[in-house]
Amino acid sequence: MKYDVITIGSSTFDVFMKSDELKVVPSEAFTVGQAICAGFGSKIEAQTIAFATGGGGTNAAVTFARQGYRTACIGVVGDDLAGKEVVRQLQADGVETAYITRHQEDHTAYSVILVGENGERTIISYKGEGQHFAVAELPFDEVEADWLYVDSIGGHLEVLDAAVRWAATHGVKLATNPGGKDLALGLDALKPHLKRFDVVMMNQEEAARLTGIPYAEERKLFVFMDDIIGGIFVMTRGRQGVVVSDGRSVYRAGVPDSPVVERTGAGDAFNSAFVAEYARSGDIARAIQVGTANASSVVTQYGAKAGILQAGDEGSWPLVEVTREDI
């Protein structure tokens, strides 16, 4: 079967809980300098609860499908109610789910997301079946595609090897937003593959950790990444927006002043919509605008999929201004 885009990555079932009694407090015990806290041994009341499906592979698939691409998703879920709901929601958006493996050995990946007063959140994540990607179950001999979007694959280097080999053999363009376990494989393991990717996306903290270059030394990060990536490098910076380099120019944009309910899925929404527009037009500035609009819409609702935009919908806020400077 031929698809415009195939996504491969994580699938989760998420429960969101927001409580006025969860406090954001400063703490040097955490890298970000803050923590969401509740009294130890206390029982607190949640004012809001919401259920949704998530995971980078399925979130990206829904973005591509709503952007008008014929999309399939490769993933792993448990043979349980949560896994059935993941599949049902993908099918509701027209995503092909025949290549999602259903295992009985473990549960579908599950997350409890504690949401603070400012929309920031802490995620307690059980990886479940998402840890069990197996090369033998990849359906690459059954499919064709124009693009392969590789999200978190649980640090399974053999899966990345197989995906990149298949794409190279069949002339498939590659994009990736690697997960934490994938980045933990280290630069030496990932570097041979990154040269084959048309789009590589990660946040600034991840880029600094992977390269060993200090977080604040942005220019050095881009020089280094431009050298090891075959295509363009997209570095998201949270509330500070995004910076993109194609090796010749650097593009920058901020984020609109949109309301935030909670931020889960914002990165997936930006990255997948960026690739969707870049694949369509080849215009980096326009891709940044479409990606930012999608992420800004997603953070206004609970869950990573509810706010994903349809093709032609630019959201409720003016498109961000994108600046360009030569390297």
C-alpha cells in the first residue's frame, strides 16, 4: 500500500488531572528550577480530569491526516481497553492502523499528567508496550511512502537502522523527533543515521545534551548540527519559539500570545505540522508558521490531539513573524 506519510513511534493513553492544591515551587533539586508539589501524605482534590490518547507517533499521524495526507501509523499497544481507544481515535481521523501491533504481554503505555496552575505539567509515564518495538514486526515489506516520520522508538537502535535502510533503498524522505531513550543512545550511535535525515527536530536542552555543547551557545549548536545532519535542523525553545537552520540561513520565530490550558503535545504538534507544510511547499518560513499555529491551538485544550488543526485552518491568532539571516 502507498502512503504519503508513515509515522512510527509511541502510543499512549493519558489522564490529565488539574488541582488548585498543586503548587509550582522553586527548587534547585530539579534541572528546570521548579517543581509541581503537593503535601507529602496528603489527599488533594482535582477540579479537572480529562482522558485522551497521546504518544508522538499517533499525535504526528493525526496532524498529517488532518493536513490532508494519506497516513499510516506504525506502533505498539497492549491488547487492552486503552490500546483499543488509541486505535479507535486514529481510525476516526482516517489514519491506517493495520500496522499497529497489539501485544498481550504488557499494558498500553499510560501517563498520568499533573497540571499546575500555569498550564505547565509533570508527566508520570509508564512505557508499557511502547518498549517492545521489534524489527521483525515492522511492515516495511508491505508499504510504500513519500515520507517516514520517526518519533520515539524507545531507544531501539535496530529499529532505527531498519527504518533508515528502508527509506534509503526506496527513496523515502526522512524526518525525526527522537525521544529521550533514543537520544540516550548517544551521538556516536546516532550520528551515522542523522546524515540521512531531511529534517531533524529536537528542543534546545536535548540538542545541548546530545552534543555536549553548552545550552546557551546556540551558534555552536547549529554549526555542529548542520555538519552532521543531511537536511535541516529544527530546534524548539518552548515559550521562546523556534530556530531553524538549513546550513545557509537561520530562521527565527516566537510564539503568539495564546491562552494555555496545558502544554502536552505542543512539541509533537509543531514538529509534525512543520514537516507537513515543508513537504508540501518546501518553504521553511511557512512551515514554521503552520507548525506554530498547530502547537498554539493544541495547548488551548487538554490532550495532544483535540486542538490539532485541519488543512487550511491557521488557528485563532495571527501567524508569527519569521525572520531570516544568512549564516
